[in-house]
Amino acid sequence: MSDYAKSVHQFKVRLIDGTEKNLADYKNKNLLIVNIASACGFAPQLQDLQALREELKDSDFEILAFPSNDFGRQEPLDGMDIQNFCEKNYGVEFPVFEKIMVRGSEAHPLYRFLSDKSLNGKLTSTPRWNFHKYLINKQGEVVDYFFPFTKPSSTKVKKKIQRLG
């Protein structure tokens, strides 16, 4: 298996406006990939995610948000309504992608990759709720994950990102 096959850079996804985005465009950036939901009790983490992005804006870092309705039907919005909610309520400026499934047999290929060690070569961690976070290094490799209750502003998250360089 090639190194590329163990990288998120192999995937194409759609931004919330329907534009196709190749994750290879994020080569040489550390990423935090998060499944989000507007009606979730963890939704205020969107503000924390934006603050983290601002704090690390000069260090080749980006946050990628993937809305999902997989848990408690907590993403009732669709399309640009999700983007507008994130911007208006939490000042989100990082990319928000189309609503996808993040677990189960219909999970998006990106999330099947993120959650399965046999595919990503590093870890198995399927989202069990909204705001599950995957840390990806500049080579596109999964290096760690954080449970929903781990705040993006936590020292644990910041130190792991900073250690990636």
C-alpha cells in the first residue's frame, strides 16, 4: 500500500456550497477534522475551534468541519443554512463541508478511513457523538483523536498540534 493510501490527501469532498475540494490541497498543513452539529450541546465548541484556528493561524494549521446528523438528529439544517449558523453564532471562518454520515455502513469514505486502523495505519476510533476530533499531520496521516468532551482550547489539544510542528 502506498503512503498516499494512508493519507487523507487521497480524498475529495464537497464544501457546503457543493464545490468539490481535494484534501491534497491541505498538504503541508496540520488538520483538525471535526464532525459538527448545530443543535448539539457541544456546538459552542465551534467558537473554541475558531479561536484555536486564530491562535495557530501562522503555523500551517486548519480546521475542517463536517456536519453530520448521525447522532440524535442534531443537525436539522442543510446546505448554506449550516454555514450561516456557524458564521452568525460562532464566527466560524474555517471550511465547512457538506453534511455527511460519519459512522455505519453509509459513512463517507473519509470517515471510514479516519476511524479504521486497517485503512489509516494508525488507530481505530469511530465517532460516538458530535464533535469527535481527528488530528492529522502535514503528510495527511491520522496521528491522534479527541473525544467530544475534549475542548479545542484544552492544553492537551494545543500541545499535540504544536508538537507536530
